[in-house]
Amino acid sequence: MTTMQWQFTGLEFQILWEAVGRDRLPYPLRFRPAADTMNELTAERRRAGAHLSAVLDDRLHHVLGALANPDARVEVSGFHGQKMSTVTRLHGVVAGDLGVLLTQLPGRTVDCGSDVVFTVARPSAIPRMLVDHLPTCPAGSERGVSIERPKTAGRQSFLSSAAGARGSEEVSRFFGRERTSIGEVTAYPGGAVDSRPTDDGITFHWYDYAGDGRYIITAGETVSARGASAEVTEAEIARNLDSALRQSIRPRL
């Protein structure tokens, strides 16, 4: 498959998303117009609409349909840089024989993104493309940790619940080190109609430690952290995406 790519402003993407009947951007993308008045916003939307009219074609329509109604999706959000002030926002989908990655560039503030880049490729390429957009980091060199999660943890965060387990001093030392990047990767079956949270995702976190490297953390009955190269991270995403695809039930015509 020949890779296709488009780049749109945040406002242009918002208009495109509205055109497929969605009023909330796919997570974790965020955008807020900079216009100070309704007149300014109307003018900005008019200019954005004129540009979209010139580039919108059948291929882009097809890609938008895949984004709105995928077989499975992967949502990636994280922070890196000085004081964790740079945001990673990625949204990948698989729909039939089509893979699409949305990459949102950092915006003027942490809570608002900028341009959105569409990249179309084979579905099998999505995990690697996602990894390529994470901050560059070698695999962690420590042996990692694995802790049984207390049964009374309930809805506590995995770090809070793990800290109460045996060996908590070692856990605190391991997780308490200086981090250069943190983030979350979740694979879901199907698409998201709105921003309400669901419990059908498969999640892992990445933590990059200064002077060491990257670890991926999974949490179930056991909280586990292990060193992760780009290849290991890619394999984890691919495994979770495959599982989400198997969960997805699509009508057959």
C-alpha cells in the first residue's frame, strides 16, 4: 500500500470530524479555537472550510469513515520534555485493510493541541508507527519489578496499590526515580462515539527514567514493570491491538 498523508489545522480537523457526525475529537486529541469573538471564529471557520473544499476527495472521505467507525483503535497520550510540558497525542485505527494514524502536534498550551497529521498505511504498520512517535529512549537496564496487587486495591491507581505490597521499599525506589517521559497506551475494540470512559480497553503505561531507560508497566492482579526496547513496545501494542480486533464485532453484509 502506498502511504498517504494529509496535514490539517486543528480547526480544519474539527470541521472534518463534525462532517462525519461527531462532536468530540477522538481521544486524546484536543483543540480550542483562538478566536476572541464569534465573528472572528465565523471568519476562521469560513477560511478553513474553503481550504477543505479544495482538498476533500473520495480518498479522504474513505479515511474519515475509517476513523469514525474502525474495527479497533489505539489511544496514546503522554508527557515529556522540560517539566513534562510537551504532550504526546496519537490515535491509531484499523478498519478492514486500512490503517490510519492521527498525530497531533503540540499547541500553544499543554491542554490544547495544534495541527493534526493523517498517515494512512497497512494495518500491520500501525504499532510501529505509534512507537516511532514516542520519545526516543533505550530499554531500561534494571530487572524491573513484579508485585501482587492487594485484593483490596479497588479503583486505586496501580502504583498506589502496589506500594502497599510486600517489598514496597524496593517498589518506591524503582518508581520514584526521575522520569523523562510517561504515558499510557490503550487498545479498544471498535470506535468511540463520545468521550465517556469504557472498561473494554487493554492498557499499559511507559515510564522513561533518566540515566536508565524505558519500562512498560502492566497492571492486573500483578503490577509488572519490565525494560522495553522499541521492538518490545511495538510487540506489546501489536498484541493488544490484535486482542481488541478479536473482540470487535462488525456486521457482515
